[in-house]
Amino acid sequence: MQTILVCEDSFEGILTGIYEAYERKLSHDDVIIETGGEENFRLFSEYIEIKADEEKAVKVSRSLRRMLGDEVVYDLHNALASEDTERGNAVYHTVVEALNGKGRNVMSYLQNDSVRKVFELSRNVWVEIHHMYGFLRFEELEGGILYAAIAPKNNIISRLMPHFSDRFPLENFVIYDEKRDIYAIHPAKGQWFLVREQDMDDRTEVRVSEGEGRMQELFKSFVRTIAIESRTNEKLQLNMLPLRFRPYMTEFR
Amino acid sequence: MQYLRSQEKTLMEKLEILTDAAKYDVACTSSGVDRKGSGNGMGNAIKAGICHSFSADGRCISLLKILFTNECIYDCKYCINRVSNDVPRAAFTPDEICELTIGFYRRNYIEGLFLSSGILVSPTYTMELIYQAIYKLRTFYRFEGYIHVKAIPGADPKIIEQLGLLVDRMSINLELPTAEGLKKLAPNKHRKNILTPMRQIQNGIKENKNDLVLYRNAPKFVAAGQSTQMIIGATGETDYQIMNVSEQLYKKFDLKRVFYSAFVHVNDDKELPAIPGGPPLLREHRLYQADWLLRFYGFEAGELLSEDKPNFNVHFDPKCDWALRHLEYFPVEMNRAPYEMILRVPGIGVKSAKRIVNARRNGNLTFEHLKKIGVVLKRALYFITCNGRMMYRTKIEEDYISRQLLGLHEKLPFSQDGMTFTQISLFDDVRFNPKPDIVDGNLALYGQF
């Protein structure tokens, strides 16, 4: 009989699920981790609801890092940042393979379907993170605060912040994930943190700073001028810079 | 006093003129160095490089690519900024360069600055102006992002040494592949003047590495290495000559990259070739493919081309072309062949080859597995076996495989209206313009174009 652990659709939720799966000492082949949603119910299976527990999640995260090293954990975390419905199960079974002997080399075991799934998700998320490093655009608001809006496919805002905090340590800046209503805030010289939209009290309309328009015009002019007419190739441009990013980019507005 | 005259223009006008003048420079990469921010300034650097936008020609925009000035005392025939051309001239002040770089960088428009220049008064004088701008940017504005400058041949070695300590990459344009070409089209430039500073930078990087062993905090000299570029199709060199020059540059001068720039007709001059089909983009593409083979695939220029066959095949990429002429090495067994041999299979790149070698440690690979781990078999299937079997019944025969491969249509990156495929004709494609493949896509993604 199969046991299906139904976890919360979040980072902590899935890690708690992995904790519980080990805790229950069941045969790993018979355990499936699902994340919420209206799945088709299976016959002859036991469904168990798992409540996300931060303490358990932290424990799992810490022991994975200790046993499997940063590189494997990097891929696992990337995969968890995706919104694929099967990511929980794929990460769980990849962890099982790793702890059953593949160890730190688990990510090269691509013959295994779960490992391959994690590999693909991780690569996909990595590509989007890398795209956002380049395509994200800040605007300067009154008071010198930098503001950027994004709408990534994957939940990557917390993975963007270390990069931008390292890059702009002396700036006050905010990145807003429109799709998930999450703000990431970095105070100058401080530590960044996340805020959910509902926690934000009385939002007032803010205007862009005085010099912002001029800088945007300068950049637009630069982008226009740098292209070589006799090599025009919009198809290539489209391949490299998909349309979904453009509404958020200064030079395409 | 030309310098003073041009000061009357607004920043917007100057940016337009000096971007327009800089756009033919190929390199816009921000790669080669990993550097965390210090916490007291602005900026860091990522080894893979980052593309921040793509212009209408599909090229990556990574750096603020501008000239310091487009005034020039030289008269190179292929160059839009030559002294005999009547074009609007302008020059930035060091402060304006800092303002633009910081303003753009803060908004995440760019990864850093790429500063080149026409020659004002003399090479040394111009380099001093560039130095002032970069010095101010690094010290006063505490800018820690990527900086690439062009060193100007003939400038005082001391200024090159000083500047090298402030920038991440320095490059000196080779301009044309051979000394004869240079003499013909750039009468004021000499091959020796170009190679001398190149050698100086190479030695500087080497010495700096020794210093870094002794003193961990020694300032870094040109941390991301040096590169160069040459114009393709303006003079009569063959691909074989060009590849040999590149090979020498990689081996003898430790260059990080050699860039190839399809000749764009901007001046009318009797010494310049007519190119009715537009810039030779396919040729440029083939050279980049071959360049990749030299640097990452263990090929040598002499394997790809020879005196008897001095130019690349229009229809096949250089690796495929090599494989078709060396069928004695194939088929390659995926479960046993060494990494170096897997790399030589058409259609299998560095990443796929690494994945194959890693994955086969965990058990025998089948074609199903190869597909699953993301190896594209479309072209590779004619050259490989898994457990002694080929994927389909195919013949290992040059004519047969060539015909099959021609049917696949290589994906090329260009043509006026984007990706179009032309019928294969008996004659060479006039434009000899290939499209970029996935490798180029990745290149562009990582800002290496």
C-alpha cells in the first residue's frame, strides 16, 4: 500500500514532508510526497496531511547540507523554488537516492527519473535567476530609494537578494514580486528581509525622482544607437530576450 | 582645440555620437572574473558575465560600450571615425563618463563600462584621459563593477601598467589578421606596435600572479585577462590563415578571447572590397565555431583546415565537417570512449559530454538515457553507439551521412528577417552567413559575445 504525504505548497512544507517520511520509517518506494492541490485520489492509498513545521524543515535543511554538501543542496533548493507540482516528490526521492549511497554525486545519476526531474527544475530556475540578474530594472524614487517590479515564473525573489545586496550594499532598494505579492527590502548597510503584501500598512503613491526620466532617456537612446543596422535580427533578439520580460524593462517601455 | 569645440554638445548628443562610433566593437563580455562587493562601494563581478539587454541586432548588451572621443588623428580605411571622414565629433569629460556609468549601473542597466577611444593628439595623451576617468570611477565613486578598456598601441608602457591595475580586462585590437592587411588598410598602425603592448600585458598578468602568491592583497592586474578582435573579410586572408593567427594568440600570448568581426561597409574606399550581400556573417559564425573548438574541444587549427582546404564548409559546421572527413574514428561507444573522443562527436557539446561521463559511472547508458539527460541525438546518432549498437541502421559512409545531415538544416543565427532557411544551391552562399546555434545562444546568454 502506498502512503501519500500531503504537504503545504512551500519550501518549509516540503522539507517537513521529507522529515516525516523518514520519521515514519516506511519503505521509501511506497511513499509519495504531494503538495496540496486537487490531485486525483488514488485507490488503496493512505493519505496523511502534514503541517509545515519550521523547526523540522530547518533540521532537514541543515543535515542535508552537512551530508551532501553545498552543491547538491544548491540544486535541491533551486528545484524547490520552482512551482512544479511534482517538485516535492522529486526532491524527496533524490534525497533518498543520495542517502542510499549516491552521496554527493547524486546529481550525476541522471538515469533516475527523480534526479533528472530535480536536475531539470534546478537548471530551469537557475536560468531564470540568471536572466533576472540582467533583466531586472530599478527606478529611482523620491528620496533615492531604488524600486524594481518582477513577475518571475519561479519563486526566486529570495535567491535574487544575496546578489543584489552584495552589489548595492549602500543603497536602499526594494524588489517586488507582482505575481506572489512579496516585497524584498534591503536597507542600506543592513540585512535584507521579505514582507508579504498584506503586512504592508498604508501604502502611499510614490513618485520617481527628478533625475529618473533623464537617465531612462539616456539609456533608451544608448540601446537604440548600439544596434548595427546591417545586422538587424529581431528574431535573434526575441530568442535571447523573451517578450515576457519586456514590460518590466526600461528600454522596451 | 578640437577637444574644446566638442564640449558644447549636451550629454544626450554626446552619448549618441560616441555610442554610434563604438558599436562596431565586438566584445561586450563581462566575464572572466568573480569578485564580491567590498561592502563600501557599488558593484561586484560574476565569472560567467551577465547580459542586461539585447539590441535589435540580437547582440548582448552587457557593458556601457562607448568611445571616450571619436576624434582621431589616424586614417584607417575601414573605420567610420578616420580623420578624413566628415562625421559629427564629440568627447566626454571624465565626469560625464562616471555619471553615466554610475547612473546606469545603479538601475541595473549594465554590468560595467567598456571604454575605447579614437586617438586625440597622441596615443599616450588619450590613454591619460582614459586613465583619469577610470581612476575617478574606481576611487571617488568606489565603483567595483566590471571595466574593460582598450589599450592604444603606441602609448607609454607606464600608463598601460597603471591602468591595468584598475581594470578587469584590457584588449588591443589586432584589427586585421595579417601584417600585410594592416599595412594596406591602416597605414598609421604597425603590427609591432600592436604586439608589444599585448606582450606587456601578458607579462604583467604573469608577474601579478606571482605577487598574489606572496602578498594576498596585492592589487590585481587585468584580472579577467586580455582579448583582441580582428576584422574578417576586409582583406584577402583565408580561414586557415585566420585560425592559425588565433591559435598563436591563444598559445603564445595567453589571450582569453579572440573576437571576429564581419566587415561592415561604412566608408567608400578603393582599397575596400565590395560586399553586395552584406557583412559576411556566415563566415564570422564559422570562425567562432572553430574558435570554440580550439579553446574547449582540444582541436588544432591544422586539423580543421589545411593549405589545400583553406576555408570552412558553407553547409557543415567545422566539427561536423571534420567528422565527415575522419569517419575512421567513428562510431564512438558512449559507455567506454574517453571524454576527449565524446567531445569530438558532432552534436555533442561540452556540457553533454560531461553529463555522459558522469552518468555512465552509475550504470550502462542506452539511447533512452542519452535522450533523458538532454543529449541531442539528431546529428550525433550517425556517429555513436550505445552498448555496441547504433540507434538506427545507418551506414558509416561520408556521402550517406552528408545527405542525411543536409536534410536537417543547420540552425543559423542570421539573415535579414531573422531565421530563414535557404535552399541549398550548387554555389556558395554569397552571404556565407550562418546562423548561431545553441552554443552561440549560450554564449550570448553568458555575455561572451
